Amino acid sequence: MRAVMRRFTCFNEQNRLCIRNTQIYLALRLSCSIFVPQIININQKTMTKKITIAIDGHSSTGKSTMAKALARRIGYAYVDTGAMYRAVTLYALRNKLIKGEKVDEKALREHLKRGEIAITFRPTKEGKSVTCLNGKNVERYIRSMRVSNVVSIIAAIGFVRKEMVKQQQAMGKDKGVVMDGRDIGTVVFPDAEMKVFATASAEVRAQRRFDELRAKGDTTTTFEEVLENVNERDRIDSTRKESPLRQADDAVVLDNSHMSIEDQNEWLYQLYLSRVRS
């Protein structure tokens, strides 16, 4: 220590602050060295402990946006389960398996059995994820009002939900995953270490969806149509027989009606830290 300090004394006047900081650092290093390994171990535990994060809630509450942001921040895989049901819906529409509000369930079941509906997620150069149906990017199409108007009907079909749940459980079996949907914390991963139930007023959610459609070039859909769709989806999601939308008993409610995206993301991150440290 003395040798080190003698070398430092050769510095000129403007480097005295550097000398002082170095002295403080060395003193702390010597006097507190027994605590340093403990701090490192805590950080390592936080970084290596993997959990399952389930984010459920009503439509248009920004579940996908917040789930993607959290997964990216903590280095977890992200699975948009709502996109999976939308992809099945798009397939059914394109293959004329839906007429009005009636689904040809027998034909749809056969298509699923034959493996003709393959849903995957492909990362982009920007670090985002897009939904692919049979190898083709369908992200734009599954977010259309055409799909939104009937996705709740497809999602209410028992054999469709069972198939999607089976795939979702396989995707998250090793933990280290963030999933959002309607029944992640109640059906898919009832033992998830972190459960969030997202909600907001119907009007706020409709405005968000309306703005999203406008940003994507939809200039024909009205706000009233979007609001009606939001309320109808709430009704179908909450009353369906198979895996209805409900808040898990151990879920934390996040009402983001008046929260910024930044505040929302920080709220989720702090909740995540509390879970991995417990």
C-alpha cells in the first residue's frame, strides 16, 4: 500500500482528486473485501434465476408491447399467444372456414390435425418478433379488423385452445419466458412466479386500437366500430366456456389507463426484480 501511495505522490496538483478517489477506493477495498463476494453472488443469482412471466388482461391494454419490452430488457424469450389465435383465425378466413360468425369446426380440426397450421415467431434485424403462418410473415394481416372481429370466436373453440396451450407450454417449459394472453396465469402456467393482469377503460383501449389502425393505413374503420369491437371481445373472452378471461388470484393488477409506456415498463421491471430476488 505504501509503495502504491508513493507512486501517486508524483502526480501534479490537478490530479489530487484522482489520488483522493484512489485512496478511498483502496481503503474501501481493503476494509470491505469480505462483503464484495456477497454482492457479486446476489447479482449472479438475480441474473441466473429464470422465472416464468405471465401477462394476462383485456384486449388492447398493450400486453404485447409491454411484454416485448420486458423480455428484451431482461433477455427472456417472448411469446405472443394472442398472435397465435389471430394466425389460426387468419388461416380459417383465408380457407373459407368462417362464414359470418359460424366456424366450420370439423374442417378446422382436420386442418390442425394434419399440421397445416404452423405458427412460428421470427426475429427481425431490429430485435423485434413477427408472427409467421406456415413460414410467411403475417404480422400485418393478423392485426386487421377483419381478424379482430372474429378472433374471439376462434379462441373460444375448445380444441383450438387445447392445441395452442400445448404449444405454449412446450415453448415455456425451460422458463426464462414472457408470455401474454388471456389465460397464461390461470391455465397455461398456473405456477408462474410472476403474474400480471393488465386492464384499462374500454374507451382508452379503443382509442389505442384506433390509433394503431390509422398508423397502419386503415382510414375506413371508425372509432365507434373499434369501441364496439372492444366491448364485444370483452364479453366473449369473459363468458366463454373454455378458459375464460379472469384475473388469477395471485396476479398483480396493472391499470395503465393513465400511465405512460415508460412508467408502465419500469413498473413491470421493478416487479420482475422483486420476483427474482425473492
